[in-house]
Amino acid sequence: MTLVLPLALFLIGLALSALFSGTETGFYRVSRLRLQVLAGTGDWLARILAWFAERPALFISTTLVGNNLANYLVSFAAVVLLQQLASASTTTVEFLATFVTTPIVFIFGELIPKRLFLQAPFRLLRITGPVFAVLAVVLLPVAVILWAYSRVLALFLTAPLDEARSEITSQELRRIMEEGEHAGLIVGMQRRIARAILESGAKPVSAFMQELSAIPHVSLDITWQHLAQQSSFKEEEFALVCESTGDGRYRGYVCLAELFLNPETPVRAFVRPIFRVYAEERLVSVLQELFRTREPLALVVNAKGQPVGVLIERALRRLYLVDSNS
């Protein structure tokens, strides 16, 4: 009976080592995109993993504390077990216990779990995830201390953590695109366009907007018969609609083709509401919204709501096609 307790502690420590080592490998191997999609569908486990994905420093601290606890349990249990078997307590016994258990821990607590999680990260994370979440709560007090220490240490780093995290995410998305291309799911052109969006999507809209003068301005009561006298309108597709020509109060935009088909009807009959975005918004977010609403252009405004430029979806599409071919 005296051997049962140290043997149980040894097996628990070995299991914990396998759990934390494998979960760490699976966490960095699993697709963040898949986690976000499943989390959006209400999958509670995916939500937990996505929560840790947004706080990698806390996750690392938890696995570090867990691995150290597991190694301590294994070492302690091995020493006690061998002492009881040898009926002695010497330095030689402690050395032999460490010598004997090291390859066991390396193979069954590190090598095999990491290999398995590398092959099937998401499937195994669904099994170990609930246990890891419970242990993360138990180890939270110590993990928070290590997390706080890492935040203090980050103040002395040359590159901010957000930039490093953004770079890691970009590299992962590029890897996903490359794997999709190799599998035949994504063609080369799609990957190059996605790469161009990744490189510029985080930039503000103000870096891609055009001046307001890039699009013709028309008043509410004008008709195509009057516009046809100006050759510049014949080359354009859209026009911004103002209360009166030249003022800064925009009512929306109009498709000039509709005016051409109805030359005697005033502009006010064809005015469409214009999509407004802030100059500080990320380009990728605005592109998603334009695609969702099928809007051809957007009016860019500053923090005070004053128009400062215009974003033309067609011009952006042409820009990405050029970048993807370069």
C-alpha cells in the first residue's frame, strides 16, 4: 500500500506533462480562423480557445506553470518510490530516480503527445480543452504573476507585442493560403490578392481615399439634358449629389446611366443614400461592408463628420489586381 501513493502521483504528473505539452503544441498548430468561425456559432470550447488565442502571454504562463508542476510531481514521486523500493534515502537513490524517469517523461510526457497534437490538433484539443480550462482556473493565481512579469518585460522590448502578434497572425494566414493553393482549393491569383489585402488591410481608409473632386458633383434639380453639355460627365459612372452645386452637404450619389436613360427627369428622383465611413477605419473592414451592401463607393468623413474624401470600390479592386500581379 505504501507504493500506491507515489505511483499514483507519478502517473498523475506524467499525465499532466502530456496534457500541457500536447495542448501547447495543438494550440499553436490549430487554425485561428477555424476557432473564430466556431466561436461565432456558439461552440463554448472554441470560445475558450479563442479567448486564450487573444491572450497568448496568459496561455504561455499557464502551460509553463502546469509543466513545472507536472515535472515536480514526477520527480518527487519517482524519488519516493525508489526510496521505498530500496529502503534507503541517499543522494545516489535520488540520482537514479531522475536518471530512470527522464526518458519516460521525455517519451510519454513530451514527445508522443506533441507528435499526436501536431497531427490532429483540433480533434485532440476538443478532448483536452475542458480539462485544460479547469486547470487554468486552478493555476490562475500563479499564471497571472508570470503574465504580469511578461508585460513588464515587454516594456523594454523594441517591438510592441501587438505588432509581433499581428505579424504572427499574418504569417499564419499566409500559410493557410499556401496550403489551400497546394490542395487545389485556392488558385495562385486568389492567394496573391489575399496577400495584398493582408499587407494593406490594416491601414486606415485615409491612405486609399481620393479627393472629393475625383467624382463629379451635381445638384438635386439638374437633369441629364444639362449635364450632357459637359463632356466630363460622359466619362463618369457616378456623381455625388449636393443640396446645391458646390456646397458640402451631400444627399447621396446617383448613377449617371439612369439619368442618361431619363434625360428629362431631375436628379432627385434617382438619389441613392451614400455609405459613410470614418477616415481612421481599417480598409479591410470597409471593404467587407462595401461587399456586403454592394455599394460602389463610400464617403469618407473625419471625426467631426465632415467629408474629406471618397472611396471608390472599383479603384480599390483595380489596385489589388495590380498589386497581385506585381
